[in-house]
Amino acid sequence: LEMVNKLYRRGVGYIMQTKIYRYLLKHVIPYIRFTTYYTNLRGKKYHKLYECLEPSDIILTIDKKKLTTLLIPGEFSHAAMCVSLDKKWEVSEMTHSDYTKSCFFDICKESDRVVIMRVKKCTYIQVMDAIKKCKSFEDAKYDAEFSLGIKELYCSELIYASYENNLIGANLEDFVGLGRPYISPVGLYHATNLKVVIDSDGKI
């Protein structure tokens, strides 16, 4: 069994370092969607979510009609962070296009479910520091190997790195059995110092 695990880790590790894997992850898989229709998070539902949004909030989403969602297990497949409400650069996220500046509507129009979360216990200074830190990663590249470290970042890691010293109280997981730490969108959802502000699956 130990030998099988070693072979598995080596095999997956090797695949994740190949050019074809990186190409598919950045240029093919993100564009495969099983419908041309937008989701229903528009109109009143969108505005109700937006009314609850504050800078420093964490946004968790899932779009069940995208191929990437099928490849990422769990209730959520993506995480982002609100950095302002200025209608220009409201949300920071790591996507296949690297560090991405978005508006909240961009997030909602490609999501079947949106959950807004907020830190329970923190100071105003810690909130401002988290936003500043998140913006400081503006030139970061997308981490196709999903390894912790700020040289490259994946979506939920951007949140984890922005709230330094694990202020959010998240538990790290073992990334696909490779024996290395990983923070998933679901891991953020269960972080001990985060609370749900609003869930689009609830009554809106």
C-alpha cells in the first residue's frame, strides 16, 4: 500500500508539472461550460447579495455547469475577496487569467450559488491590512500546482494569504493525497473565524 501511494504521488506530481497539464488548466478547461445561459443570480437576487457585501468579505461560489466544478469536489469551486464597492475593482480573484480584478456582478453571472462570509473577530486595522495585502498580489500568477506559497496563488490561497497568520481560522487539508497542505474553498467555508452573511441558496 505504501508503494502504491508513493507511485500515485509521483504520478500526479509529474502530470502537474507537464506543459500539457498547464495548457489544459489555463486555456481549455475553464472555457468548457455545458450551457450558454447565464445563471439566475441576477435582478433582485443579485441586488440583495450586493446590499450585504462589504470590503474584506470572502465570496464563495459554484457554477454547476462548468467543467472545472466537476473536477473540484465539494460545495464550492471558487473563492474571491471583496476589496471595494467602487463598481470598478470590487473583487480580487485568482483565475486561469492569473490575478483578476472583477466586479461582483462578474462573479454572480457565472454562479449557481454565492455565499458571502465575513471575519467574526478582528480589528478595523486587520481588515484594512487584509485588503491591502490582497491588492499587493496584483502581479501574482495562477498556481497550477496548488502549492502553498505566495510566488504563485490559487483562488482560496489568495484569501488565506491575505488574512495573515491564519486570522480566519482555516484548517488545511492534504491536497489529493500528495501529503502537502492545501486550503480549499470548502475549507474557507468551515473556517472557525468566518461567519455566513448571506447565502443565495437561502430565502432572498
